[in-house]
Amino acid sequence: MTIDNFTQLYQLLKPRNILPDFLRAVDDYHAECSCKPAEKEQKLKKCNIKYVNSIPFLCQNKNILFSITKDYVIDFYYNGQKKASVRK
């Protein structure tokens, strides 16, 4: 499995309410009106920071991820660069 961005991680974690602080940030971003571009951009940056910061935690606690997917390898990317890879 490849996770390229915060939206893909959100879709994986949301049904199980894993990392609620991260999920709240993404929910806030999606709820922000596009008519407020500065606020929307600020929330986008917050989501990206939380995404990148959550990768080490998820790698250290890989059982969380592998309890919700049958994949044996999960690769995390950000801006096209591989940030981490975790194996079952």
C-alpha cells in the first residue's frame, strides 16, 4: 500500500477513529469555505504537518495500520518523496 498524502491516510484511519487530532484537522480543512482562501491554505498546511508528523508514530506502532489492511508493506510519501516504509 502506498499513502501519498494526508487525504489517503485520513480515509484509512477515519472509520476506526485512529489519531483523532489528525482526523479533526482534516475535518476542519474540509469544512472551511473555499471563499476564505487564506484560512483554507492555513488549514491545508496544518494537515500536511500533522500527516508528516504522524508517520513516525504509525511506523513505531505498525500493528495499528496492519490491523486495518491486509497489505504487508506500507510506504509513506510526501511531495513525491518517500518518507518511510513499514513492513508487517
